[in-house]
Amino acid sequence: MAPIGAAEPGSITFLANPKLLLELRQTRATAVVLSAATADESPVAALVAVNPHATYARIATELYPPAPLAPGVHPSAVVAASARIDATAQVGANAVIGEQVVVGARAYVGPACLLEDGVNLAADVRLIGRVTVCQAVRIGERSVVHPGAVVGSDGFGFANDRGAWLKVPQVGSVQVGADVEIGSNTTIDRGAIGDTVIEDGVKLDNQIQIGHNVHIGAHTALAACVGVSGSATIGKRCMIGGAVGIVGHLSICDDVAVTGLTMVSSSITEPGMYSSGWPAEPTGDWRRIVARVKRIERLVERVSKLEARQKELGN
Amino acid sequence: MAPIGAAEPGSITFLANPKLLLELRQTRATAVVLSAATADESPVAALVAVNPHATYARIATELYPPAPLAPGVHPSAVVAASARIDATAQVGANAVIGEQVVVGARAYVGPACLLEDGVNLAADVRLIGRVTVCQAVRIGERSVVHPGAVVGSDGFGFANDRGAWLKVPQVGSVQVGADVEIGSNTTIDRGAIGDTVIEDGVKLDNQIQIGHNVHIGAHTALAACVGVSGSATIGKRCMIGGAVGIVGHLSICDDVAVTGLTMVSSSITEPGMYSSGWPAEPTGDWRRIVARVKRIERLVERVSKLEARQKELGN
Amino acid sequence: MAPIGAAEPGSITFLANPKLLLELRQTRATAVVLSAATADESPVAALVAVNPHATYARIATELYPPAPLAPGVHPSAVVAASARIDATAQVGANAVIGEQVVVGARAYVGPACLLEDGVNLAADVRLIGRVTVCQAVRIGERSVVHPGAVVGSDGFGFANDRGAWLKVPQVGSVQVGADVEIGSNTTIDRGAIGDTVIEDGVKLDNQIQIGHNVHIGAHTALAACVGVSGSATIGKRCMIGGAVGIVGHLSICDDVAVTGLTMVSSSITEPGMYSSGWPAEPTGDWRRIVARVKRIERLVERVSKLEARQKELGN
């Protein structure tokens, strides 16, 4: 498989973005997956698909399957006596597995993973390596967690007591559904009381922060660097752009898209697309704009004065 | 313990947020911690407290104490000969401990932690697991560090030398006070020359970045995803919201609150609350607003022209 | 070595920032590195340099060299039979090294690092500790990677298939050039098809996210918390400020500077400095400004009406 512009004879490629039509016309690939609308433009063998990106994903999965499991526990892994590791599961080098942990059929616990007491991994879960899963967290079938992710660390709960902060024990846990993907160095906090919930099919990119008692609905995708504050609820099939910040204790309904770098500071009750990011300008221009905006009140006053005087003049 | 809305008979809950009064009236909890102002509304046994959240924290700490220590060093841990581990401390599986490290009384070094040479952990410190503490960093009594955090990695110091970057050795360290909490995947850089300082009682949420030679005053709390650039100074008892960005070489006085997604690009010398985040709008509306704002200079010119012409007409 | 304001007799310091002239006049250091322009102001021995910061970096590197290597593989490391570790390289405690990995001359693989199959580390690479390098990633001569960084995890590639997300295998890798520095907890995704490329001399601070198929030109520096979305191209010698967000599939030309918290959402084709961050205001003032800006369309209408009426009055 190769990108459409770099494909050599012998490769298969795909076209999902119509902007790449020129590259299609010049492609050296042996075959291309595309939609009916662009099929006539292909200079090479074309597989016409309703959804070329999805068809490409299926082909790529056939051509590049995950490495086959080598069931068993690596001798360097440290596994508590009460842990139950399915005979078909694989536990990698230097993994540490706590008491009462359950590792399901065909699950993969990569090297250097740390599973605290009471963790439950369902069948076919894959922890790529150096993943931390904290006490009593449950992860559903086929979910994948990438290196450096931390699932179930304490939420940020403190009560202010005469100027100092008193820790509030975080006694909930995290429920991760089936077919979830959790990116590298993403963190998901356990609930304060009650659980943090990630429903089936949710996809979380890298470097995301999910606060305690957040609830994310099925098939919602969050791009990298998003921060979701405690007790926020995000609906199903939402798409949250990179570095979006979502304030706590609010809710976003199903089928909402939020573009990158947006601040969501109140609930969203209508499906649709939402934004608040500012596109870059040359710094000099931007500083002038900022200065004007910061004096916008003055501009409004000038307009009000003009209106009043115009009325006088009109009379 | 249970959330007020989900509590079953046999649980204790609390009410700190008066917006949840309706839930109080319907609660099925056996007892509730609340303030005098809401005590009459409770349908169940009520413990009246001046600060219900703090009282709740204390009760929860009694009911959910941290797991008791099992003093000793796990046989899989790799501990340098010159390290001094207190007999009452616990070192977990696969931990790596460098030369001259000191681990104090009742300290807990969780599984897979990495302590470089010369690290000093005071009494009752708890590193939950997979924490990295770099060379010669000191962590004060009772502080807690969560998985994936890195304390004391090199600051970002480079001198530009005819177009290429020359590394400036980062020869300071990090001093972490007592009762500090450091969240998952948070990073704190060592000083370039002189130390980075985190004073007593500071609470850092997850995914925070603290640059070299930053100084954070006692009992200040930073929410997740905050970035603090090098040599910034933050006062005592500040509250910094999520994803705030703080520019380097500036200072923020005591008792400042900054709301989420704000950019602090010059010093703040007066206590109070500061902001610069933009709440989300439907994308179409937002794009129109952005386009207008980017032409605000033109609007100001139109107003000036109106004023000049009105003056003429008035004469 | 010591900061100019805190230096004691016996230390050497430097002055690169002319704002610190007052501190120079009062310094107790034994010697100071500075430029010709400020040399006359020094009360102590002065080493005059064209680029005092670079000269200081060279002196500091002499005074604080990296710890010398202790070649060999720590007995607790788990190294695959097919890995080739140069005899002059060092592999630390609890490292895990996969099949076909190549570790070059004088390379340092710190404690608890995880190198997946097929990784290639060139001569003099240094992985400080607890670094993850994924399958088939190549890292060039003298590059340094800090704790918690993940190089080569899967990109965020999913095709939407009737409401659910289908994973697109990420079959590219990451090419990291020579003299690159990668900060703590930074993540760099492997290419979807084709590689993610980090050219020579690039410096990446902590907590950065680099999406799949990003290309970063030589000697570009990114400050902490930057997010770069997939397939973005950044030129050579750029300087990207903290927490900048760069949208995918765009390109930034050589010699661009972007100030902190800016959103780059379209390509930049001219060298220069770009911004879109909003400096903080007291919250009350800020809320008034936001409210005015959100009604800017109304203000424009008022001005248009004034203009029309003025024209009538003028006639």
C-alpha cells in the first residue's frame, strides 16, 4: 500500500479526497480504490467502492494484520498469584500484574505494562506496551491502548480547607467499552464517586485528558490534545477537534462536531458544528486587531453618539 | 459513599453545590453532609458542617484509606548499592533506583518507577507507579506523584549558533515541597541553572508542563493541560484553569484565578480573576464574527469618516 | 555556573539579555560571558563573545558533560536474540529490546526503555529512560529522547463506516534525523502510509503531539504542548511557540515564527511572525468584550444605517 502520489507499480492506493484528482491521473500504482464519481479518471485498475476509505481500511487490515499472539507469560513479567490470565492471552516482558486481575481470551498485555489490582481486560484487548491501568478498571472487548496511556489514575479532587487543599479520595473507577482506542500518553481519570465511562467504539487520539466522571457516548472521536473537565457528558457520534477544551459539568448532545482549539464552556443542545478558534495573522496585523477589539466598547460609544447626533440633525 | 443522585440506603453522600437541592430532597442515602443553610431540606440524617466538601473529604479518607504498606523491596526491583531505602518504605516490582538515592520512612515507590541517581524522597512520599524522577530531584513529605509523570527532565534550553541549535546543559534540579500532588503524565523540567521550585501544598492535575526555573507558590492549584513556560513565577493560593498558557519570564501575584484556555502573556500584579477564552458558537456564526473582527480596522475608519462628515453637516 | 543574579564568587555566569544589565553591575560571579556591547559594564572578569549564549552553552558542556557510558547490557534487561547491540553501547536496567533491533556505537538505552522490533538507533543516540520507540523507527546520530516520549505509535486513522469507526492500519514508520531532541512525554505518530519525518537538528520540547505523516524541516524548534495534525509540513528553521495548534494537510514555509497559543489553520507561504492568541484581561472586562464582539454584526449594521442616513442628510 502506498500514498497515491508516491505509489510504485505493485502497490495499491486509494482516493477519498477529490482534491487529489491530479495525483490520481498521474498515479503509478497498480490499482486504486475509489468512488464511482472518480472512477473514469483512473489510469489504472480501479476498485469502485461506496466508501473508498473504509474499503481501503479493510484491505489494509488484510495485508497488514496485527502480529500473531504468542500465548503465555514472559518469564520476566511479575504476576500476582491471584491474577487469572487466560491460557490464550500473551503477557510481555517486564509487565507487572496485580492481585485479582483478569486477562481475557486472546488479550495482549505488551511489555512493561502495569495493571493494578482488580483490573479486568475482556477478550481480545490489546495494550501495546508501557500502558498503566489502575485499580479495578474494566476494558471491553477488542479495545486497544497505546504506550504511555494511563487509565484510572485519581481524579483532581480537593476540598479547600482554610487555604490548604484536602484530598478527596477518588473511589470510583473507569468503564471502557468495546472497540475503544486510547492513544499514546492519553490520561483518563477514575471517578470521584461513581465511574468515568467511555462507551463502545469511542476513539481517543494521543495526549488527551479525560477528567473524573466524564461520560463519552458511543462512536465519538476526540482528536489529540483535547481536555475534558470533570463530570462533562459528551453524546454519541460526536467529533471533537484537536486541543478543544471542554468545561466540566456540562453536556454536549449527540452528533455534535467541534473544530480544533474551541472552548466549549456551556452545554450544546443542538447537533451541528461549533467553533471558537482564531486563525493566525501576521503578528503586526494581529496586534492591531487585538488592540482594536479590546477598545470595542469605545467604538460602540462612538456609534451611539453618532446616532444621537444624527437624530438631532435629522429633526 | 455515593453521589447524591445515585446514593442507595446504606450510603453517605454530601451536598456542596446548592444547585443539587432537588437531588437532596429525593436522595435515598442514609446520611448526608451539608451546610446549615440546606440542612432543613434533608429528608435523611444530616451532618451539618461549615465546609461540607472538606468534611466529606475527611470521612472518605477514613472509609477509603490508601492500601497499607508492605515494607521491603520487591525482588524484581533493581536498586543501586549506594541507595538508602528506609526499612519502613516499600519499593514495588520492576522499580529501578539509582546511586545515592534516599527513600524516606514509610515512602512508597510503586511498580516500574525509575529514580535516577541522587533522588531524595522524604517520609511518606507516594509514587503510584511508572513515575520517573530524574537526577538529584527532592520530593517533600507526603507528596503524591501519579503514573507517567516525569519530574526533573531537561529544560528546553538551546542557543542558536549560526542556524543550528546548541544544547545548553540543564544543571539545576527540581525542589518539590511537602503535600504536593503531581498528576498523571505531567512533566516538570529541571532548572537551567538554579532549581525549579514547587512549594508546599501545590496541586498539579494531569498533562501539565512546567518549564525550567518556574516557581509555583504554596497551595496553588493548576488544572489539567496547563503549560507554564520557563522562569515564570506563580504566587501562592492561585487557581489556574485547564489548558491555560503562561508565557515565560513573567510573574503572577498571590491569589490570582485564571479561567480555562486563557493566555497569560504579561505579569499580573493584582489579585482577581483573569480570562481570555472565547466560548463556542455555531461554526457559521463564528466565521462571520471572525471575518468582521479581522476587518475591525475598516469599521473604525468608517466611524471616523462618519464623525468627520457629521461635524461638517452640523456646522 | 550560576544565574547572573545568584552567582557567588567562584562561579561563571553569562549575560545574553540586555534587560539584566543591572544584575550584571551587581554580580558576585568570578567571570561573566557577554557581548562587546555590555563588556564595559562588567565589574568582574569578562569573556567577550559574539554570541554569549552559545559560548556559555559550550563552556557548560565542558563543565557538565553527560555521565560517561558503562558499555554493556544490564542483566535485568530483556533483549531479543536477533537484536544487535554495539559493544560500545549501554543498555540500562529493565530495558526491553525487540527482534532485529540495532543499537549503534556509543548509544545509550536508559533504564526501562522499550524498543519494539526493528528499531534502529544510530551512533551516540541517548534515550534517557522509560522511552518507547515503536516498530521499525529509525533515530539518527546523537539524537536525545527524554522520559515518557513515545516515537512511532499508531496515527489516528479511522474510516467512518455507517456510524462506526474502522481502524486504518498505520503501516508507515518514523524517520528521526541526527541531532534531534525529543522532550518528555512527547508523542510522534508513525505514518499511515509513508513515514513521519523529523529532519536533522529539530528540537521538540515536552508534551508535544506530532500526527502521522507530518514532516518537520531541519533546525526547527517547537515549544511545549504544540499539536501538529496529520500530514502537515513545517519548513526549516521555524520557531513554533507553546501550545500552538497546527491543522493537518497544510504547509508552513521555512523561517516562520508562530507565537504561543496560535491556531494555524491555513498554509503560511511567507517567512515572518504569526499570531492569534488573546492576552488575558480581568474577567469582568473580558466578558464585556466577548459580548460586544459576538454582536459585532449588529454594530456593523448600525454603522451602515448611519452612513445611508448621513448621505440623505448631506443631499
